Amino acid sequence: YQRRVHGQLFWCESPTLINWKSSINVTVGPGTVHRNGEADLRFNWSAGAVSENRVEAVGFVVDGYPAMVCGLSLYTRAFRPQFFNVDYAFHFSSGSYVGVMESGRWRKLVGRYKDGDSFKVIRYLRSKVRYYWNERLVFESGVVWVERPLSFHVLIKSSKGGITDADYAPVDPMPSLKTCWSLYSC
């Protein structure tokens, strides 16, 4: 369908639940990832999943207060539990703090989250990454690798918790058309 945003007409697609290609030590379903068992602290970030979908943007809801990292990654193969494989992400502490992390480095602490809060990470116009928390822009990065496909990664350290309602906007198949979605605050 088409949607008019700020006077321009865009082709839009509805969001679709994430499907998972690869996972370790988690229970997955369409749009959900949850830790399945006690965390083995010897291996720290030993649980998570990577999407089979190529994405431009992801949205998800936090379930509980897990220590986890969720976001977009240039690494599109099998899941590997390593921070630096997630290029544009929210980092959640089990103490309910949330911040922005890019390629394993802290960019900004954005506040204290609650169970059920929603988050979005969006590659915007293939030149920036925007981070939203409960529909509010909390950070924008101008460092983006253009024209590379992205996947959605979830890494979980805690023994409990995860994400629900994870959906995505697909990679635009035609570069001349912009994929719009409720995630995009165009």
C-alpha cells in the first residue's frame, strides 16, 4: 500500500514477526526469544538467536528484566554469542538500565526500563541508525555500512527473560522505493 509522509508518497509494508535461523540455549517462536534455564556464568553471553530475515528495522518488547543485547547486525550467519557481532543495539542490564551499544562499545546510557517497554532499532534511509524507546527517539547514529544486509540478534546473559512481539521491516527489494512501516518516524 502507499502512505503519504511529510508530503511524500512512499510504498509501505506491514511489519512481520521475526523468524529465527539459529539459536543457542533459548526457546524461540515467531517474534519471541526466551532464555531456557539457568545462566552458566562461566560462559557469560551463552544464549541467544539470530533472525533468518534480512531487515532494515526491528521492534520488540522486553519480557522481564534480563541482561541482554538486542539489535541489528551485519553478521548474518549462525548465532555467535559475542557483543561485537551486534553492530547497532540496545543493551539491557538486569538492574533495569538500558543503553545504546554499537559494535561492542557503549554510546549512551538512556535510562531505566520496565517490563513491557517497547524498543526499535531502525536503519533510516540507509545512512543513519535511530533508536526508539516507547516510540521516543533516544539516540541517532550516523555510522552505517550502506548496502549491506542486516539481521536481528538477541544475546541473553540472564537466566530468565527475553523478548516478545519482535517484528521487522524487510530490506527494500528496490532501492528506488523506500520501505515504510510504523517503526519509521519519517
